[in-house]
Amino acid sequence: KLMKMTTLNIIRMLPLDRKFQAKLLEGFDKLDPDQKFALEEIVWDTYQAIYKLKLQENIGLALLRAKSNQEKLDEDFYKRAKQQTEKDMETDFSQSAAKTNISDVSTKLESIINQ
């Protein structure tokens, strides 16, 4: 069963500085509605961007497997790639996130909680 994705779960999985991550998690409920909205938007946009990259990677890998008859190109092909991506996002999200430039995200988040 897949873990439920929440803003706080995504923050926990992002490869952020540990002290900053703890500050975000502890202060999340104390943020005003505008700050919380801005923070959630950045966190979810980051998650979606990483998800899209991972999905593209998984579709590419599945197409390679299909080329060597190890994967079927049927009506469920895309569905299987999405399911694999969801599983991957849960198990190695932080590795995938580490491959993307997370410093911009970190800077944006910091500016929100320091308002």
C-alpha cells in the first residue's frame, strides 16, 4: 500500500538541510494561511516536477524492455509505468530529488517562513 502524500511527508522526504527541515516541520502549523499556501505550492510543485521526471524515465525504461519483448505495449502500458513511478516516488523520492536542484526550493521555503 502506498503512503499518503501530504505536504509534511514531502517536506520530510526532500533532501533539505536537517535543521531547516526540522524548523519547517515544527513551524508548519504556526504559519499564517498565506505563508502555508505559498509553502504548500512550492512543495507540491517540486513533487510534481520530480514525479514527471521519474515518469519519463520509467516510460523510457519500459519502452526499452518492450523493444526486447520484456514489456507489453498494451492499453495498460502507461498505467503500469505510472504505478511503478508512484512506487519509486515513495521508495527513492529523496534520491530523485537529490538529482534536481533543490537549493532554489530551499531558498524559496526559507523566505516564506522568515516573513
